[in-house]
Amino acid sequence: MCGACVMEEVKASMLSRRSLFGLGAAVGAAGLLGMGARPAAAAAPAAEPVTVSTISDLTHELSSEFPTFPGEPGFAMERKFGLEKDGFNLFVLTIDEHTGTHMDAPLHFSADGLSVAEIPVEKLMAPLAVIDIREKASANPDAQVTPDDIKAWISANGELPAHCCVAMKSGWSQHVATPKFRNADEAKVMHFPGFHVEALTMLIEDSTAVGIGVDTLSLDFGASPDFIGHKTWLPSGRWGLECLAGLDALPAKGATIVVGAPKHRGGTGGPARVFALT
Amino acid sequence: MCGACVMEEVKASMLSRRSLFGLGAAVGAAGLLGMGARPAAAAAPAAEPVTVSTISDLTHELSSEFPTFPGEPGFAMERKFGLEKDGFNLFVLTIDEHTGTHMDAPLHFSADGLSVAEIPVEKLMAPLAVIDIREKASANPDAQVTPDDIKAWISANGELPAHCCVAMKSGWSQHVATPKFRNADEAKVMHFPGFHVEALTMLIEDSTAVGIGVDTLSLDFGASPDFIGHKTWLPSGRWGLECLAGLDALPAKGATIVVGAPKHRGGTGGPARVFALT
């Protein structure tokens, strides 16, 4: 199913989506500890002090060639001033919010979820749990992060840290400059890894995770017919990051993610500068 | 002098600017320890470990109403998909790179300086030295950070930290929603504080500062006829941040700035999400 077809499917599923949003609202209420409502900043628990000495970049360079979910360019820049003529250089950018290494804010898939500017700043720095599914993703591009993968991470590393970000390390970022990043088949259905909805439900119910991240084009796996992961996770008030770079070099546990999300009023997300501190 | 007039002045000063760029290139070579050339990342000294427990936002919310240097809106968003119709929300953004809380990359004022995507990631996290000129800025909107202000900071706080960011705290961010932020007079000359070129030369020569930040619309003070601060600082290979928020709450010393600069190929800067870790 191509990107456009997926969008048609989303439209067609309005009824089920609405009921999901009902669930989402309930989950959102239950999940306030995880994400926090707008005024919750003052009530947020103090973060654990963390000692860091290095910064690494989890952000791909953005250009008009950067692959996008729908397949059309999502970024353009036009020179407005040039050094020789004007004394300085300046471009005007045209950006589809969901292009490049970018944030999905709750508002992307909900009527009244937090915009990207409304996400409390304390939720933009989080302990990072990196779930490595490279082996199964290498064998099967439709691989997903499942509850068993989360359980295996916990067995090896202990409980998920409070207010963490859970990132999928599928190895897919190595394909970013090739057609394999979208990996569309003859029917234009894409094939890349993502989070299984059952893993997301588990995180919502059993953790205080504030966000998730993927090194692919979508929180859902590429062949998803219905964006069920987006529809479950984002309306719960949590954020997502797509097209992360640099996860391959990070340990399963111990890094801290800092999400330089854009802050435009009413935005549903946008290109973000994302760092890992270790 | 209005923004357009300043731009005319910049064009008219091409000859002097060129000689400044000559100086800038020399300073840039001398300043490699401060900013690093493109391949210098591997040679960068290890950062001092820092222990942090809180994150605060140094970023203003961006919208079409955000004040700009030239006075015209620098940001627009247009809905491309809507929840009711399409199942999700998404906007396309049009952004003048130098709008909102944003980064000036060396390329903004140099022919071959680092683009915003090329600034080494280690230079985007830095100890923050906050120079408080609120008292004199309150009395005189044309106030500038001078060498004496830097000397006074050093007298009170010790040497500037290695590879730091030096920020001007003028108190001007409180005016962001009012005409006083631009503070244009009848002749359209703006009046707000900035860095004096002699302070920037001092930082280039006597410190390893990697960047500077201001809580106003320009690194130069508003009434500057010639962008001399930009022309001195940026071609030296260092970065600048304009329209910072939240500096008023920060101590003179002890915070760490993390600059979520955009990473578009060949960019001269752009809206950045900027944090202070303490």
C-alpha cells in the first residue's frame, strides 16, 4: 500500500479512529504521570541528576533529497539574499512538518493534543532506552518492536528508567541515502521496521515513558495499513521521533536524549535537532 | 536607519566588508581552537564532565506574529492535512532562516564559512557565561556589551570557561510581544542592545568561546549602521544566537547551553530550540 493509499485508509477508518481517540483520551488521563498536562510542569518530579561529558548527534542532515513517507520532497530552500549582492546570505525554507529527523507531537494524530510548542520542556530530556532489533530487521524488513523485545531489554538492563524515551535501533538509518530506506515494493507498499501497537500499549500501561523514537520513516512499520501505532501513542499525550540517526553507536542504557523540537505555535511536529548525551 | 537601509549600507560597504573578510579569514585561522575547522571534531579536547538535573527553555514560541529584524513576518504555516478530513494534522511551514529564537551560522556573513549543518556537534553544547547588562540597558536601549563588561564578569566569576557561549542578558526578552522589542524610532532606526565589536574582538583574541547569544533581534545593537559585530564574529568561524528567551532566570555562571540548531544542508542558520541545563 503506497503512502497515498495509507492516507485513504486512514480517512476510511474515521469511525474506528474516533473510538480509538476515545480510548486515547482515557489513556491520556491515566497517562498524565507519563506525559503531563500543560500545567503539570511544576508538579513534575525532579529529574535524576545525570553526569555527561559527550554529545552525539542523532540528526540526519536535511535537504530536498531526504526521503519522505509520501515520497515527495518535503523540504526546499530558496536564496533570498546573497553575500556578493546583499552583504549576507539568507534562505527561505519551505518545510513539510514531518520531514527529516523530526518530532511527531500529540496534535499530529489528535484533535486537541499538545502541539509541538506545548510539550513541557522537562519531557524533552529523557533517559534513553535503546532496543536493538537489528538482527530480526536485517532478516525481515517488516519486523516490529514487540512486547517481548521490551521484556528482553528489561531482563538485560533492569526496569525502564522513569520518564524515558524508548528508541528502536533497527539499523535502518544506514539506508537513508538509498531506496531501501523507503523500501517500496511493486505495489508501492513500504517495508521498514517500526513499533508494534502491543508494545506501545505496554509502554503506556506499564511505564512512564514520555516518548519513543525510530530510525525509520514512521513509528508504525512501513507496511502498516492503518497507522495504529500513531493512533495509539500520540493521542495518549506522548511524543514520537522519526528518522533518528546515530542510534547504532549508542548503548542499550545510559544515554540521555535531548530533543531540540521546533516550537511553532500550533505545530504538529517538525524537524528537530536531537542529541544523545553520555 | 531601518532594516532595509541597513541592508543598503551593507551593500555599500562591500569593499570594507571584503577587507574585513580578509581579516576574518586570518582570525578564523587563528581561532581554530575556538570553533574548529570541519575535520577538527576528532581533535577536539574532551569536554569537562558536567552534572545536570534540570532543563530550562531559552526559546520563544514562534508564530507569524514574532517580531523580525526587517519588520516583515518571517514565519507562516499552512494546513496541508486535517484530522477530520484526512485522519491527521499536518502543516507546511515557510520560514525565513533568521526568524524567532535562531542560529546565525558562520555562512550567514561569509562566503565559505560553516553552514548550520556543518557546525561540529561538540560546539553545540557549551558552558554558558551570562553577562548581565540589564541596568544600563534599562537606562539606554543602545547599550552594548563592552570589554569592560567582560572584564567585570571575569573579576566576579573567574576566567571564561573553555569553549563557552557568552550570552548578553539585557532584559530585552520581556519586550518580545510589544513594539519595544524592535523599538524603532521615527526614522525607523531600531534601538535595542547588542555586542560591541570590541567585546567580540576581545573574545576572539583572548578566549576560546565558540558562540555568543543575545536576547534581542541582532548580535549587533539595533542602531548599528554596518553589522560590524556580525562581520567580525561570524567569519571567524563562531556561531551566534539571537532572540534568546529565559536568560533572566539564569546565573552568571554554571549553566550549560544546548543548541538544537537546524541541520539543513547549506543553511545560514535557522530557528533553533535552545536549552539551558543546570
